[in-house]
Amino acid sequence: PVIKVAALCGSVRKGSFNRSLIHSAIEISKESIKGMEIVYIDISPLPMLNTDLEVDGTFPPVVEVFRKKILEADSILFASPEYNYSITAPLKNAIDWASRPPNCWADKAAAILSASGGSGGARSHYHLRQIGVFVDLHFINKPEFFLNVFQPPSKFDSNGKLVDAEVKEKLKGVLLALHAFSLRLQTKHLK
Ligand code: FNR
């Protein structure tokens, strides 16, 4: 079976390092991981959550489209910077929209990447994992992936593309673990 992965970026700015990690992940999976398809999902068109926008169980069209993409995915790959020791507001907003009943996240496997300041976004991972408890996402525990983008030399080239071989290898390790765990979850459902 092909594991379909929805990749979400917590930063909506054009030159986002975290989105660059997702593009690298897509490249790596195409080149070297059989049975895994990663699709980038842009969360920037989502309005700020407001339950007044829900009418008789329907959502604004962009929200409906987003929720459908999450529902159809087997697994989720998050790549987000840390903002003030937590995940970003755009990412929380996206998670909240797809958590409105019926919850679109339930029982999916997930993994976290972060490119951020000093600690590489490590602290935000625990907030994201905590949210995952309620929305019923199953995060892989290891390997962990944090990348400090302020520490020279840069791991990205002048176009913002990830070029560091060691970091790419780490990223591949996360993808392999997510793939294996997604298969395990599917097997569980077949029993
Ligand atoms: C940050 N940044 C940041 N970095 C960090 O390691 N810990 C933090 O708590 C914060 N807090 C924070 C708050 C706000 C409002 C901003 C805008 C930034 C720095 C941030 O991680 C860095 O700019 C990343 O490069 C942003 O990721 P993208 O946009 O390149 O994907």
C-alpha cells in the first residue's frame, strides 16, 4: 500500500525554512522511499477559527477543502518553527479547524520537523504532542528532528534549498520511521 502523507508548514512566510524542509522531504521520499507519497498542503488560506463560520455542520469552502485533504491522508508530517516556545498560531488554527466534529485527525500517524532559533524548535514539539493527545494523532517518538537555522554555517543554499547531507540523512530517518509506523497502524486496523 502507498502511505499518503499530508505535509503542513507552520510558517506562512515565503522564504520559510520549514517549508523548505517539506520540499526536501518530498524529494527524498520520491528518490528513496517506496510506498510513500508526501503532498504539501498550504494552510495560509484558512480564515481565523470562528465557529460562527460553521453553518448547519458545514464549513467555509477553503476549510472544507483543507479538512478533506487531512481526512484522505494516512499520516501527517508537521514542519513548524517555534514561536514563543510553542507552535505557531497558523498551525494551531489549522489543527483546530480540522478538529471540529467530525475530527479529521483521528488515528493517523504523525511526525514533527522543526527549523527554528536556539533550540531548533525543540520546546514546540511537546506542545504539538500535547495537542495530538486530544485530536488522537499518534506521533513517532524517534528520531527527533530539530534544526537551528541561526547557527552558521547555513544548511540551506542562497535559494533556501536544504543542501546539507547530514541534515538530509536525518530527515530521511524521520520519514522512514513515519512510513514504518504508518504501516503498523494500518495493520492494527486490519485485525
Ligand atoms: C520566533 N523565533 C523563535 N525561535 C525559537 O527558537 N524559539 C522561539 O520561541 C521563537 N519565537 C519566535 C516568535 C515569533 C513571533 C517569531 C516571528 C519568530 C524565530 C523563528 O523560529 C525563526 O524566525 C524561524 O526561521 C522561522 O521559521 P521559518 O519561517 O523560516 O519556517
